[in-house]
Amino acid sequence: MTNKLFNFGNKTITNLFNGFFFLTLLFAVTSPNIILGDNKITGAGTTLFITWLLIIGVGILTCILAYPRFRQWARQVFIVQKFRTALMLLLVVILWQFVFIFNVHPQIGFDVGAIHQALTNTTDTEIKAYFSLNYNNMPILLAQLFLSHLFSMRSWLFFDLWTVFFVDLSALLNILCVFVIDKKRIAAAMYLHALWLLIFPMIIVPYTDTWVLPFVSGYILCYSILIKKRLKWYWKLLAAIGLGITVIGAYFMKPSAIVGVIAIVLVEILYLLKQKHSFKEWISRFGLIFCVVFASAVTYYSVNQSIKQQTHIQVNTAREIPAIHFISMGAYGTGGYNAADALKMAEIPTKQGRINYSKKVWLARLKKKGLVGYIIFLFNKQRNNTADGSFAWVKEGHFINENPKPHGHGFSKQLREFVYLYGTKLGDFRFLAQFWWIIWLSLIAFGWHKQTKFVQILRLAVIGGFVYLLIFEGGRSRYLIQFLPMFLLLAVFCYQDSFRFFNRVYKWANKINKRTA
């Protein structure tokens, strides 16, 4: 009976993931970002830059296929010497990030701008109202305030450099996680993370999307250490304490980022149906769980008290926007931000009044759509949530809070052409990001044969992220950034199975061609 329940649960995770993920891959492949030349949909088409990149790419591929000596050289460099090459590539990309940051560090608008403004302006009524309504952004404000006092700096460049640090730290923790789970995949992990970091301009946006990443990667790494056999007890004790700290850190930085923790708990419960443990193992497990809970409780209390006792800015916590507001907002339009709903939250004076209003509006929207209409809405919302491989770059209101047309001269201006709203090469960046997103998703999607517990946890975490964004405010793929460690690790652990699938399809197609010839 327990085996049947386990098999049912395991298959359910796989089937749900495949359903969600192949839809996501379909949406990515059909995204307007991947259109070459003039792009009437996005208004930012590709230029000769992409044309030359494609020509060079096809040329390299042709050389590999047609010239044995070139193929042997490529194999020696990228496969035989893969660790050395991957490490060098990763270091070059990190260097490139700093080159990019020092040349492009604009003022950012939307919520990011409000946080930066609050570092020095604490008397403005609009700023106080913002943090009263969006009290969830108080932790990142206090974190940036601490760093600004510690280093006596508060420029955009300063916080962009910290953003680079947090993003790269997340990548390092992911690679360490791969080292713990399967050392043979270290080179693949470095290759994949280098490619991600190469075209990830969110390093100039110091916000919770990126600052939460090391916490997410951290709790995944700690969990991987806890489940690794033959490790010394003190490593597992440190991992248990680290798990408690990073989970709470993720919760305060971005509450939805703890979806991965829920996935860990659910899959662990599922595997209890399959695995039998001795009394000694149970004692060890409960001891580690106690350490996790204790570390979580101490961290939560400490951070919560720091937030409650802060005197930097005066806020009215009774004005905080309730969760039901974001659910209601997520059921309207494209499922994204709605200025009218946000304004209403500012107008209604009481917490219960805001809850009642949001609930009433949410139910009215569901009723208007009906069951079939709501299913169609969710289908389209999943597209909005996941299709864009640029993670909705410059699609927020006042994303870059200065002249959206690239200014300056020389190399800096050329870089801005790729990332500013009216940059001549914005379409090139979106094409590159989308191309990589499609490859990334494909490496994960076709690796369904990989069924280890760790991979199933990552799959369930991604499912949880998708469901969360379907229920709450979504509408753009920027919200996927908090779940990228799961995507990156899935690609590392599933790519070989995907390659085997592609190889089987290639051989099958050759057989059909020979039979029909």
C-alpha cells in the first residue's frame, strides 16, 4: 500500500511538472523575443549584431561537423579539459559583470527607487506611505541601510556591486550543491552558470528578486548536505543550523521564495513511505530537525525584532496591504500589477476594510470569468509569467529612472544600447536572452527520466513557483528570478537525459529517412 502511495505521489509530481514545463517551453519558443529582424510586436527588432553572431555560430558548428581536427580540438578543450575551461569561462564572465556594472549603473525606478530614496529621505509622506503599505520591503531597506552605514556609501554603483556579489554567491552555492550531490557534474554546472550570468543584466537592479537568491541557493545547499550519506556529523550540524538561518532569510527578503522549503518537506514525507529507517537514524533525524527549528526560531525572532524596533523611518503597520489584495490583483487583466487596485488599498483606511474589498473584488472577477474563462485566463497568465527569457527587462513602470534613450559616448553608450528602453540593440539582448532561455528550458524539459529524490524536490519547487504566480500577482517573468536556482540545478542534473532523448530522436529520424529513401 505504501509503495502504491509513493508511486502515485512520485508520478503526480512528474506529470504535473511535465504539463507545466512543456507549456512553458511552448510559450518560450513562440515568444516575440525570438523574432529576427523587424519586430512589430515588441517594437525592438534585432540588428546586424545578432546576424553576425548567428553566422559565427553556424560557422563554428560547420567546422565541428566537417573538420575532424577542429572537432578534436573542440573536444579536447571543452570536454577533456572541461573543468579548466569551465572555470576560466566562469571567471571571465565574472570579470565581464564588473565591466558591465562600472559602465552601466543607472537609477532604477518602481519599488527599487523607493527603497533607495528611503535611505536618505525619511520624512516624505509618500515614502512613509509606501513602506506602510509595502511593509514587506522593510527588510531589504534595513539591509541596504546597514551596508550604507558600514561603508559610508549609498550610490547606485555601490548597491549594484552588492547585487553582483549576491548573484555570484548564489551561483557559487549552486555549484557547491552540485559538488555535494554529484562531483562529476561540476564542469557542467560552471558552464551553465557562466552562460546565465553572461546575459543577466538584473545585476544592476538591487532588489529582492536578486538579493534573495543566495538564501534560496543556501537552503538548497544545506539540505543537500543533510541528505548526503557518509558526511561527518559536524557538517550536518552546521548544515542544519544554516538551513534554519537561510530559510528565514529567504522568508524576510521575499516570502514566496520559501516555496522550495515546502517542496523539501512534502517530498521527504513522500519518501518516508518508501524508505525504512532504524531507531538510531530516527534519533539522528529528529536531532537535526530540532537544530533546524531552533535556528529558524532564533533567526526569525532576531530579524523580526530588528524590523519592529527600527527607528529609521516612521511607518504605520496597520496600513499594510493584505495578501488577498495580491490574489485579487492576480485575477485581473494579464494577472499583473493593477494601479487602480493599488490606489484603492491606499484609500481604504482600515485593514479589515482592505481585506473585505479585495475579497469582494476577487470573487466578482472569478464569477465574471466563469470556470472555462478562468482556465483560459490561467493558460494565458502562465504564458505571461514564464515566456519572456529576458525576465521582463525594462517592462516595469519607470524601470530605468532616467532618460530611457542611451546617453554618453564610447563603450559605455554601446552597452546602454543593449539594455535601455530606447536602445538600438535592445532587441538583440532580448533575442539572446530568449535563445538561451529556450535552450535552458529544453535541457530540463526532456530530462524526465531523471527521477532522484533531489530532482523531484526541484521539480516540485518549480511547480509550486508556477502555482504561486498563477494565484498571486504575476503577469511578467521577473517573478521567476527568485526560483532560478531550481531551474539552474535542474538543468545540471537533467541535461544528460535530455541529450540521450535528442540522440534517440536523431537515430529514429535517420532510420525513417533510410527506409523512405
